[in-house]
Amino acid sequence: MTDDPKADPKHNHILVAILTTAGSYPAEGFDEVPANQPIKVMLARAAKELKLTNTVDWLAKVGNTELNVEQSYADNKLSGKVEINYGPRETGGGESARP
């Protein structure tokens, strides 16, 4: 057990950090939020704090799994301590398939 009160979230809460190329939110550690809160709430806070603009087409991912930001953390099967990568959708690039 640790002395850090933010090491384990309270019941029905989750610890979340948003990671972007412009920085992280919060700047250090994690924010404790309700597990039933839509992910988009924290993403909006991060965008405001990090002064991100035009995030309309951005993705939120944990590992290789894209999250449904309209749904809650619980609905996305997230719990405990989570780092969410938030950034522009990657374009395919490469050569197009032409006959």
C-alpha cells in the first residue's frame, strides 16, 4: 500500500491522464473522475488547459483500442488507472491501389 491518496481511486471512480503531442493533462499524475462520466468531459478539460484547437476529428485511444468518447469510462471497460492518447486521426498514406 502507498501513502499517496491518489494511488487508488475511490469506489466508482477512475484515475485518468490525457496524453497529447502538446503535453499531458493533468501536467503530473492523474485526475480522479467518476467512472460513469463521459470521456469527452475530461478531453474537453484537457483541450482547454493545453490550448488545443480544432480537435473535432481527434481520436482517444488506450493502447490500440479506440474509445467511444460519448460513453463513460465504465462503458468503455476502463477502470483503475488509465492513460488516454488523444490526437489527430492517422491518415493511411502510402500508395493508392490502382488497377
